Amino acid sequence: MVRSIAHVDEKNRQVYFLAGGRDKDEDPYLTHLYRVNFDGSGLQLLTPENANHTAVVSPDSKFFVDNYSRADLPGQSELRKTSDGSVVQVLEKTDTGALLKTGWKSPEPFKGVAADGKTEIYGLIWRPSNLDPSKKYPIIEQVYTGPQGFFVPKTFGAANAGRRGFQSVAELGFIVVMVDGRGTTGRSRAFHEYSYHLGGVFDDHVALIKQMAQRYPYMDLERVGIYGTSAGGYAAAHAMLVHPELYKTCVSISGDHDARLDKAWWNELYQGYPVGKDYAEQSNVTLADKLKGHLLLVHGDVDNNVNPVETMRFVDALVKANRNFDMLLVPNMYHGEGRNLYLVRRRWDYFVEHLLGITPPENFEITQAASNESEGQD
């Protein structure tokens, strides 16, 4: 799967490009630098390390700087020759020594099988640093299923960056997971088109979480929560509605709960036009009477990406269906939590209360030094 063109050498009639999925024993989302002649001959792999590579090729096409890492592999930067990919000099290498002394452990990449029983799908698992395998831990999935990309972090920085807050949530006493199921990008056309007309696709997420728990019995399938922002807010609530047997607690942030109310370009591109019955079938508004468990809806009143009317229509349907839920309509908030640490704390509290069964400390304040969370992919 070609992901981008890195450099074109017109003199020698060669193209340098980043691509993934050629090595069948490797995560297909990881990118490597390749070179090929204009006529398609002479394909050569220049970065063989099992990691996610990005590359900048020199104007004279003789050298390139290779930056590579993996979710569980600290980053390294090298100067290499384009002739054969050999290393000229290591420019920089991430030192995790001080981090490891704190007891920190990197998240674990996880490979499993989709709900169709044959397609390989990939996820990531974050654990609390004081994990006790003899205990049972609730699971929290951070979700985004927008068909415009894939979302499980593939680099060390993205998987461990404080702004995403995955490890912070794990430290509360949870196992945090992410999954890229069919319907997202980075793989084959058939893999991507699986979501066309289907909107919320969740069977693969359920399948992989169950496989994770089978391998790691300390993951408690009786206590599973989910949260997300924007299309992830829709997906999180949708998971609660279509798979109540698994997902018991949800925080849905700035969710586009009904594609018939959302921005036209997004839905016409990925869901099709004209508006058909599939729009109604995939709407959380239509499925509101299916709600079980604990649901917290969060939306900003000046959201200029997903109109808050989408959440209000969902609320109206929940009320008419006589379903219990919680809601925070936040004044002067645009799209997603942003850097509103009060909302981060309320999200944490919701899972602590309903999945851990513990009363959170009253008015606990998260400081900017402790958390730098920011979400919202579209």
C-alpha cells in the first residue's frame, strides 16, 4: 500500500516512496522507504527495520534522513545512503532510561482476527504501571472509526504522548485499548470500502477486545467502557447501542450522532448520496431505545464542526424512549474537549464511578503539568 511519494529523481528516473504491507510478517500499517524505476523495475527496500519509517531525501538523491520508531520501540534518526540504505551515521537516539526507572512500560501492539474470522486487524494496549496480573481490570476503549484514516498510533511519540492521555487513564486502574477495524484506511480497497453504507462498524472491535481478554485474563469483559470525540463520539455511543452485551459505560464527546444532520461533504463522501435508508439505520437517534448502561453526552454550545443539535436530537430520542443518561452542555466550547481539564476530570470520574465502583475524590483538580490531553480528529 503506497502511502506517499518521498522524492522523485528525474535524472536517474527513479521514485522514492513510503509504503507498508509488503512484509506479511509485519504490521501492515508500518511504513518503509522504497525505491523503484519509472518503468516499475528495480524495486528496492531501503529501510528494513521493523518500525514505522519517515524519510527526507537530499536534493542530489544521494542520501536520506530516516526517522523511525514503533509504539513499543523508541525513536532513532539516521543518515543513510540511497544506493543501498546503509547507515552513514546515527544522528539521534531516544534515551528512555529515566522513564524506565519510574516503572513505565510501553503499550503493546496486538494482532488478532476480525469478526469475519480471516482478516487480520491490529490494536494497542496500555496497562497501569502497577499492574497485578492476579487481579481483574476494567477495559476502556478509546475509539475513532472515521473512514478517512486509521487511528491506532504506530510511532513511539504518538503512542506515548501525554496529549492523548491513554496512559493517564490506565493509571486510574484500567486497561486502555484502541482498535482499527475494517472500514478504515491504510490497507486494501476492500478493507476500506467495508464501511460504505454501513457507517458505524463495530463487530471487529468486539472481536479483538475478546481476543485480548482471552490472552490476558486480567482484562474484565464484564466491565468495558468506551469514549471518543466527534466521529469517535458517535462511534462510542453507537457501540453502546448495538453491543450492550459488551460496552457498559460510555462518554461521548461532540458526537455526530445522525449523519442526516451532519456536514454534507463528510457523509456524501463516505456514506453515499442520495440519502438512503442506511442513514437512518446507522443513526444513534433511531437506535436510542436500545440504550443500556451508563452514558454521558458532552457537547459544546458553539461547536462549529458538529452542530450541537446532533446531540440534542439524540437526547430528545432518549427522553422519548424513557432512557436514563447524563449530559454536559458546555458553554463557549468548540469541538472536542480541547484543553478543558475539567471535562477530562469528569470523563475520568465517570469511568471510575461506573466501572471501578469507586466514588471519585470530590472536586479533584487536574493541573496542566499533570495532563496535556487534546482530542478531536475531524
